[in-house]
Amino acid sequence: GAGVSQSPSNKVTEKGKDVELRCDPISGHTALYWYRQSLGQGLEFLIYFQGNSAPDKSGLPSDRFSAERTGGSVSTLTIQRTQQEDSAVYLCASSAGQKLFFGSGTQLSVL
Amino acid sequence: AQSVTQPDIHITVSEGASLELRCNYSYGATPYLFWYVQSPGQGLQLLLKYFSGDTLVQGIKGFEAEFKRSQSSFNLRKPSVHWSDAAEYFCAVDLNSGGYQKVTFGTGTKLQVIP
């Protein structure tokens, strides 16, 4: 596609349920990032994939969060047993160099 | 660990006035430096970047930023602000040694433009 695509754009879930957020990066981009944007918190780094290297998971806030990237392309961010504090916009970005291209994000609301 | 600080959470300027948004980083070497803008209802967009060379870099929409090594700063400037510049601005750094990229963002500065 022409840009980074994220789905769903909005997700409302109940506390305790699992959610999966999807990111389709720009074709050919080897790097893929997940960030979380909360009110007043800026952009919080979650995880980074680069090619076939082991991902940098240092930003994942707890073991309820995990992500995978299949075939070096599509990535899925999974949040298990969601909590209200997980409510945020989850942004995905991809790059082939130093410039990041961002998707429109998934607004997650945990009730 | 590298970090980037944007000390101003919210700034209000009059249309036509000049603008300077502050950004400081803490890292031993000179990282790659960026400014991104997030307009209401839109995704993040790169304004400009600094890798090396000329310390004054020009970006899109009339923005520029100056890298000052002695101050570990990379402030964003615009001589005359337009109402359409109202947005949130993020400074970012990239640890670039060894080809590894981990782009870290500041907490952002919200810009309000008044008539």
C-alpha cells in the first residue's frame, strides 16, 4: 500500500479481554516500530523490529504485551487481560532509513 | 541511556509571531535528531532532520531547527506562525551507532495559535 495501515482504527473492549492490533507497513520497509500515545505522556516506545534481528522489546510495559512480525511484513501487537490504563492510541511506524512513516493509529478504549 | 526533553508542554503564540520550541537531548555522542508534527486528526509527519554537517536545517512548512552541540539542543523555529501550524510537535532522537535505530520521542509541545 501507499502508507502504513493500522487496523482497527478504534477498539473498545472490556477490562480483562485480550486485543490484537494490526500494522501493515510500507512494502520494503525493514524497520517497524510500535509506540503508545497517552494524554500527557507523549510517544512511548514499545517495541522495534529490524529485518530478521531479534526485536527490541525493552519498551513493553508488562508481560501482558507482546508483538510479532510475520515474514518481515505485517505486525500484530497483542495485549492480554487488558486494563483501563492500557487505554491509549497505539501507533505503528515503518522505515527504510531514518525517516519514520506513521500509521493513523488504533484508539484503544478499555472499559 | 538516551533521552529527549521538551520542557514546554503547551505554548500559545499569536498568528504572525515568531516561534521557538525547545528540545534538549542527553547522549554522549551526537545522535540523529528529528522534529515531527501531529496535526489534529492526522498522523505524525516528519518536519526536518539533522544527521551531520550544517547545524541549521530547513524543513517543510517554513520550519527550521538549529543543532547546538554545546547546549545539547535542537530547537525548532519559525519566523511567522500561521493558524494552520496549531498542532503538537515532537522532538526525537535516534541512537545511530552500529546501524541500530531506536527512535525515542519527547513528550511533545502543543502549539496553540491565536488570531
